[in-house]
Amino acid sequence: MERSSPADLSENPAVALPPIPQHVADEHPDVWAAVQQLGTAVGQAGPLDGRAKRLVHLALAIGANSHGAVHSHARRGLAEGLTAAELEHVALLATTTLGWPQAVKGLTWVKDVTQATSDE
């Protein structure tokens, strides 16, 4: 059986995987495929459109204190047409729920991506 590349199974194959997730996907392709299939299933289980789902994923990543996931969802959000201002606004919205320090941390992680993209 011919295997797809890990990026082909991603919800946005145009955005390259960072080295560590790429390594995990290469070393454990069946696990990677199962995680991607679960993501597809939960994404299709409700009425939210792609834009709303990406913003929710970003907010959840900030709330989970997941540096890598914030970078990932910010990169994919930009690739899907969201603006830097929209992504940064999600981080600011974290202030009243998560507190100022977590919101600023999230904003810093989002800006890692949005500013790198604007510098290119």
C-alpha cells in the first residue's frame, strides 16, 4: 500500500509541517493518519465555517499554553486568508478569560508568525 506524505493528510497541505511533527508523522504514519482523520471528523461535525474553526483553534491553543499549536494555527490562519489583525485580536480577547500574562504570551507567539510573514 502506498502511503501519502504527512502533509497530504493535513487540513492545509500547503503549510509545511515543522520538523518535530514531521518526524513524528514519518516515524508513526498510522498514528498521524488517525489524528488527521479525527481532526477531519470533528471539523465536519458542526456548523462552523473554516474561518471560525481556525480562530477557535487558535484561541484554544492560547488557552492550553501551547506555543507550537499557537504558531501552527497562526501560520495556517494566514495561509487561509485571515489577517494578522484578526489573529492578534484572538490573543487580546484572552485577557478577560485567561488573564493579562497569558494573553500577552499568546500575542507574542502570534506575532512571532505574523511579523515573520510581514518581514518576508
